[in-house]
Amino acid sequence: MAHKDEALVATEETQEPEFTSIEICAGAGGQALGLHQAGFGHLALVEFDPYAVATLRKNVAERKSWAWERRHCDLLPPTDVRKFAPGKQLVRSGVLLEERGLDLLAGGVPCPPFSRAGKQLGRDDERDLFPRMLELVGELNPRAVMIENVRGIMDRKFSDYRSWIVSELERQGYGSGARPGYTVCKWDLLEASDFGVPQLRPRAVLVAIRNDILEGIDYQWPVATHVKPVSVAKSLGPSMFERYKPYFEGEYAAQAQECYARWLDEDGTRAEKIKELRIQFSGIAPTLVGGSKKHGGADLGPSRAKAAWKWLGISGMGVANDIKTCREKGTEERDLFGPDGPMLTVRQAALIQGFPSEWAFSGGKTAQYRQVGNAFPPPVAKAVGESIAKVLRAARERDQVKSDQLLVSVA
């Protein structure tokens, strides 16, 4: 991989990003991708899961627009963020970090301590990494901080813990030396479907800006980009046709055409039934879940979620093989022709999360699906990144004006 990276770097031009970032708990790159699209160049991506690290490496190496990261990003081997030592491990990016400082420290810290699907142990859960995130803020002194988590963190039972986190960020002299504190500009829920993601996925996002950066500037929370949600049918239309098309001729022709028409709901059967039962139906997916490594294979969630998927014409009982593997293993009856509709492939689940179709995932099917199910939707991360970038840009312009005025006064 190193030789490939060096060859690529030697022949391509790298576009300098407007801002820099370091991301912890980077997963399969959903947040990293969105922030990249918002103008942030990643100095480091830190992740513990080896399959997710392989996914990050693969995409950074192969995506044309990630040339700057190929030259400058420390894409660490599987690393427990509690053992992440920026001063020692940032080999490629260390000089840049020293010269430019860090614009953004971001991370989707582990959700299980706060998830309503778990015990919600909060700070008593050994997986809680909010304290480590705060330590890194003190060490790296970023101009802005972004932390993402499940909506459960906003529950009343965690109000004291949230207050502690805010107070730690806001206190003056945070970290080593006399540094300015931070203003927590907003800590609230963002709904993924408001940003073109065809899924019901509320996420809690904290944005904090360093006080010297925020001086005289107003932070604006992201505004929804979509008034009407994008439906699953629209999102998956081309990929579903791609899966059924090879079977429209040959021994499966009649079955394939019937099942494809049923998924499209050409005769309006599902639509009529939904209307008859007065089911609240938006056409978007329920929340994808990554599942636990301790339990079985991947599926699309609990019984209620599976029922919702059924109204979308999709079986939630598992994850389908990709097109090539389906043909090789002969799993069409399970993957495409089941009575509840086709199962989703990993690629289609990624589309439901807002990933572009070219983003590749490493590992086996279950490992890939867990990476997708645990991801932060890139379009939401992009929207938050852009809201932070506006403040950083305004601060630069303000400081430039002050500098120019000083030069004039001296002259």
C-alpha cells in the first residue's frame, strides 16, 4: 500500500484544503467524507476497528479527490483513542499541525453508553470517550470542536453529564497554559432526512468554537437542505434495477419481473394497504443499526423496524450478497425473490446512509454492514462542517482586516 501511495503522490497535483481537521472514532469515514466535502483536509484519522481502518485506507488511496490526504494524513493502524498520542504518532502531519494549528477536532464518540437500545450507563460505561475527547481538546487546542452521538445523550437523565461537558469546554485556560476557553454554540438534534438522507436518523451534534475565534461572529446552526424527504424508492431505484436486470431473461425471467414489479409497487398494492391501515408513511427508511459484534449476523433492526422495511418493499431479515456473489452462490431466492421483497446489499445500505456509490467497504459482508450501520451520514456531516467553516472563514477575514489596519497605522 505504501508503494502505491508514493506512486500516486509523485504523479498527482494536490489541492490545498481551506481548513485542517483531526478525527477520532472515524469508523468507515462517513463523518470524514462529509467534512472533506465541506473543505477540511484531514491531518489524522483515528479508528480502532481493523475493518474500518482498512476501509479508510482503501478510499483514501483510491479516491482522486483525496490526494492531499495521501500526502499529509496520518491514517493510523487500529488505535484505541485512549492511547492516541498526537505528539508521537502524527508523523506525516506533525509539521503542518505545528505551522497551521488545528482548525477542527471531530469525532463520533461511542454511542452504546447513551443509546436507548442499551442500558444507558453514561459516564459509568467503560466505552464512554467524552473525557478522552476533552483531553484531546486541551492537548490539540483546535479552533473548533464537533462531537456526534445518538439522541439518547440528550435525555434528561444525562443533563448533569452534559452540563459537565459544557463547563469543561467553557472554562478559561482550558488545557495547558493560558488558553481561551470555548463557547458551546449548539448541542442539539439534527435529522438526517432533512439533508437528503432517505432515513429516519436523528443525531445529537455538539459544536464548540474557541472564544478568540468566535469573537464578534455569530454561529449559524445548519438549515435543512430538503423540505421533502428523499424516498427509499428514489434512492435505490437505479441499484435495484441493476440487481434484477441480469434475471429478466432466462430461467428466472418471470419470477424476476414479478418481484421487481412488486418492489416498484406498480399496481399500488402496498400504497393502497398503507392508506387502508392509516399507517404513517413517509417513504424513508427506519434507522439503520450496526448491530453488536457479540450477536449473530447483520439484519435491519428489531421487529418494528423490519415491519417498516416491509412497507417499503424490502425484507429486513438479513443483508443480501452483492450482485456477483449472489450469482456465484445462487442466493437469488433469498436475496431477491423472497415474499417480503429483496434484501438490501451493503452498497444499498450505504446509499440509505448517504454514502456515494463509489465509497468502498472492507471486510466480509457482516463487517461491512456494521461499518455502514454505525456511520454518521456524510450529508449531515457536510452541513455541520460547512456551518463551522463559515465561522473559521469569517474569523480569518476579521483578523486580516485587523492586520491590514495595523500595517496602515504603523506606516
